[in-house]
Amino acid sequence: TTISGNAATRAGALKALQTNTWVHLVCHGKQDRTQPYNPHLVMKNEHLTLLDIMERDIPHAEFAFLSACHTAVDD
């Protein structure tokens, strides 16, 4: 499944996560060091947060590759 442009929405990303075993996200990301579940990926219409992903039933998930700025930070 490939989503891009206007289709790269929060809902589209969540649907792709539920129907694929691997996901490669290429987008902007933002960390929130004060709220650990608030980091998010910037989608077309609204943010996709870590909590959004954690709350979903994603039974077939195997691997996620995040090509986004701020997907990893140090102390």
C-alpha cells in the first residue's frame, strides 16, 4: 500500500498500519520530551501520534521504518 499527497492522512496511515506487516514512513516528525506519548508524525490533515498507533489493534505488525526528522533523540 502506498499513500502520498492528499491521501497521506492520519486515517490513511492508520488503515495502512492495520493491513500491512511492514511500514515505511517518510515524513516530518516532532518530539515532545515532556509528554512521552505526544510525539507525532506530520500527516496531510492532522498529526499521527504515538498514542494513536499504540491504541490500534495491529495484529500483523512486524517492522516499521521511520524516515522522519526527530524519530530518535538522546538526552
